[in-house]
Amino acid sequence: MKDKAERIGGRFTFDRLREREGLGGRDKQGKEILNKTRVSRLLAILDNIAAVEGWRATLTEKQRFDWASPEVVFRHCPVFAAPLDEEGKRKPSPYAQMKQANIVLQEENALLKQREDGDTFNPKTSTPREIALAIYGQLAPYRGKAEKARAWRAREAEEGQGRTGRKGSRMSKIGDLRQALSTGDRS
């Protein structure tokens, strides 16, 4: 069936042939008859059948009986084991490599963030540029608020000459300032 699928061509041809022959899809209860993982492992075993048979010859009778499914053969047979590196150890998976790199970067980041006294810079040892960057970084979230407050104050100074200065009007000015700062009004 695999040869026929290769002759016909197409990405899903083998799956369609498998379903047509009753070796794929789902039965009446909704359970997969022969899933893609098992078929893939069976094909890998068939491609290396001589090496697998040689390995099975070294097993005991009980192991051959217990290790008969394609999944177990694929898991235990050294033909399908992950490749070893120069030191004879299995190389870590891409996920494990990424996890290790993440740990190293987090440690480095923590060291860079924390100085001797736990501050972002040390006035005795840091350069003026490092100090300026640290202060700028700390004030970055508040950028534009001083400008908004200055504009509001100038507007109030212009309008304030005719106002009475009662407590109610002062509270409305504070409310206006809060609203201007929260909405981003630059007028």
C-alpha cells in the first residue's frame, strides 16, 4: 500500500488508501482503528526489519512476547534510539536545550539588574551614562505626564484670573487634572 501511495503521489494519499482498506479512520464507537503513530512506527520497523530481527534474537522469550507491539519495539530497540554525542551521552532535546538557555539568560539578567546594594546603579562605580540610562528607564513610564500637568497649569493660570477660588471649583480643577492625565488630553 505504501508503494502504491508513492506511485500515486500526494500528501494524504497513504492516509486515504489506509482508510479505504479499513486500516484507518474510526470504528462505530469512535475509537481509531489504526492511528497514524502506529502506522509510522510500523513503517520504520519494516524499513529496518533486519536490524530489528537481529535485536529481537538477543531477547528472552518473555521479553519477545512482552515487547511485541510496534510502540514497545520502537521504544526499546537500539536502532531507533536517539543519536549519541562524542561523549557517549544522548544530546538533549531542543526543548531541553531551550530550557537550559533560558535558565542561563535569567541568571544573567538577574545579575545585571541587581548591583551591590540592590539598586539599578551605584553612584561610586557606575559611569554617568549608566546612571543616566537607569534614571531614564525608571522615569520612562511617566513620560508626558509632566508636560500634561504644565499645560493644564498654564490653562488654569489664564482662566484663573476670573474665578473665585471656592472649594468646589478647586475640586473640579483637580478632577479636570486627573481626567486630563488619564485620557492623554494635551490641551
